[in-house]
Amino acid sequence: MIVNTEETVIRLGSASTTLIRFIVVSRSTMSLAATVSKISSLTHDQRECLENCTEAAQVSEWCADECLGDPEMEACARLCRDVADLTTMHARFMARDSAYSNSLAEVCAEACEACANECKKHRAEHCQVCAKVLQMCAESCRKMATA
């Protein structure tokens, strides 16, 4: 199989024949926002929260990875890993319209706030970026918790 960034080309053929067929399969990539917009059961606030949770999970993993190995950053790394797991789970719960989504939103907001507060204590760029993203996530999760 030959793969490039624009399209996927699948080469079909056999060793016993000289006939080689090419089939071009176009790849379509959807942004998260486009994918989330396809979930008809979500409100605007839920879509925003799902997107914020997904971004929070990614930035928290990045921050945690950057903090590893520095004893002074251990608490930050641990909180970031907790946030990454919680926000990922909350996004999945919202996507499937789980009855437990609002309860998890409260826990998610608390974890995001605690982690953002820890990140603010550090001068590292990754911590500052993480703190900003987590504050937005905490706000949207609070909306979901009280909905």
C-alpha cells in the first residue's frame, strides 16, 4: 500500500498476473467540531463542553509529559493525568448522552480547577497554556453540572 498526505492509493495485483489495478480512495478528515456537530442529541453548550474536554485532555497529557522527571512538578503531572482521564471520560459520556454525564461534569470541573491552580504556580509555558485551557473546560463543565 502506498500512502501520501492527499489520498490513499491501494495497489491490487497478484504475482501470477501482470495486471495491476489501482484504486484511489479519497480520505476525508473531519475536524473535532465537524464531528461533534454530527451528534444531533447535543445542545450547543454540550458541544462546547465536549470540545473543551477533548482539548483539556490533550493539553493535560502534554503538560504531564513535560513535567515528568522534575520532582517539583510531580503534583502537577499527577493532576494533569487525572484531568486527562476525567475529561476523556466526560467527553465520551456526553457523546453517548449518558445519564451520568452531569454528575461527572462536576467532578471534571473540580479536577480542572485544581489542576489549573497547580499549573499557575509554575512558570513553564506548558503549565501556563494548560492552566488557561483547563479554566475554560472547568467553566463549561460547571454549566453541564448545573444543567
